[in-house]
Amino acid sequence: MDRMTFIALRYDMRTTPTGADHEALYQTAMDQIRWADQLGLDAVVLSEHHVSEEGYLPSPLVMAGAVAGATDRITIMLAALVAGLQHPIRLAEDLAVLDHLASGRVLAVLGIGYRPIEFEVFGADRSRRGPLLEELVGVLRQAWAGEPFEFRGATIVVRPLPLTPGGPMLAVGGSVAASAKRAARLGLPLFAGHNDPELGEIYQAECARLGHEGGWTMIPSGPMFVHVSDDPERDWARIGPIALDDAAIMASWQTAGNRSLVDSAATTLHDLRLEGTYRVLTPDECVALCREVHTLTLHPLMGGLDPDLSWASLELFESDVLPRLRAN
């Protein structure tokens, strides 16, 4: 078939005050990821944050190991790991093991992070977020080369070597120009944290300035939440309040200069729906959207969405949307 829209399922596992509990969310997420793997969808995206009241996924590598054991083909994207909170050797070892468990299906996106409390809790220097990411990439590359190297005064080797020669694919995440330039400087792809096309232009320009061919960029397009429904008005009445809470939580986390994929200033359900970041669509509308965007993000359990309602959307996507995309 012709190449169609890249379709990813994203899970951050947080719940809002009216959302489902974490026991239900984790079980449902794993069932949905198995479904996506069997259906041939492209990727599952696991995110990272810590010490959040909403239970944002704090251990994406643990969940990625479970995903690796439960699936056969879907790409496992860690997007993003907060670089400054990682111990370089521990991460090198963990990603090498995950690379074996997943048969090379891992992409790790490294971001500098932004929430001050996370750096405080982990004892990391938030003022050195950029250098810490670059140092981490250097250590990962040394560790996965397989030879002894110096690390903090000791000569060490890291085993096992990853299944993928040179290690799992790495990318740099971020939503500002400095992140795009950092990715180019490190010779890594850019996984943008915002849908601003200028980020890709900055990345390619910096690659050209440094005298090497630019790698690929992933600039998200389209809404960050899509729910397929045979009655959007009915389902928006249930989803809207959760989406409004979800957007408010993300807005409260943002720091000066940072941008989010869910940039929302909405304070009412009406305004949130007009913004279009969270969409409840008919199958026909979803097919039309997929003709306009190159990535479709299904965030099935957003904000602790009721698992039954979440499944209803995925099943309608399977029966009434995906066949038309594949037949296009």
C-alpha cells in the first residue's frame, strides 16, 4: 500500500480527579498496545515525568520492557526521557537490555526537561540541562561502542552490548530553537516538542552550517488527542471536562520559554473545543484529517478516560477508519 499517515498511540498514564484509577489504566494500556501491534499501527509513545499528583508515568523504561514482551513489531518510542535525571551508565545498560527485549524496536528521545521540582528531587542541576544532555549522549555512545572507557575516574565496560549496532536510535526532543541546534550539533534527529515548522528549518540550517547532511526531523501535525465517535456531541460531553482538566494541568507545569504540544489557554469547554487540540470526530472526519496531517496521535486514555469509552473509539477506528486509509 502507499505510505499513509504515521499512527501512534501515546500513553502518559496520568489521571484527572474524575478519571479512572491506575490499576485500570495500566491494564487497559497494555491491552490496547497489544491490539495496536496486531493491527499493524506504527508506534507506541511513552512519556516521562516524576512526582506528579496525577501519576504521570515515572518509569517509562519499565513499561517499555513490558511492551517489548507483549508485542512483536510496533516501534517503542520513549518520548521523552529527561536527560538530566538519568545516570548515564544505568541508562546505557537499561537501553541495551531493552534493545534486546524489543529486537531493536526502540527509539529514545532525550529532552532537557523543565519542571523544577523534578531536578530538586533528583539532585540534578537544572541550570546545566543542556550540557547534561550532551554529556549523556557522549557516554551512551562510548558505552555502546563496546570498548573500555573512562567514566568518573574509573575504567569500565558496559555489557550487554545492544542488539542494534551502535545502540538504539537516539533523538533530541525540544520545543525551542536551542533544542533544534543541539540535535544538529550532536548529529541526531530532531523530535520536536511543538508543531512549529520553523524548528525543522532551524535544524536543517544548523546542519548545513556545521557542514554535514541533516538527519530527519519529526514535527508533529494535527491534534494531540483524537477520539473517534458515532456521536461526537454525546461523547464530547463526557470527554470535554477531562480534556479541560488535562490542558489546565499541562499549562500549570510550563515554565518561561517552554512550549508544549498541548498549548491551551482555554478556561471553558466551548473555548477548548474551538482550539482543536482535543478532537472528537466521526469516522469520516477522522479520514479527512488523516489526509491533511502526516501524524495521527491517538491518546486513548487521556486524563484517565473511561476504558470502555476509550475502547469504543479504537474499535470504531479499526472498523471504519483504518480500512479506508489502507485502501487509499
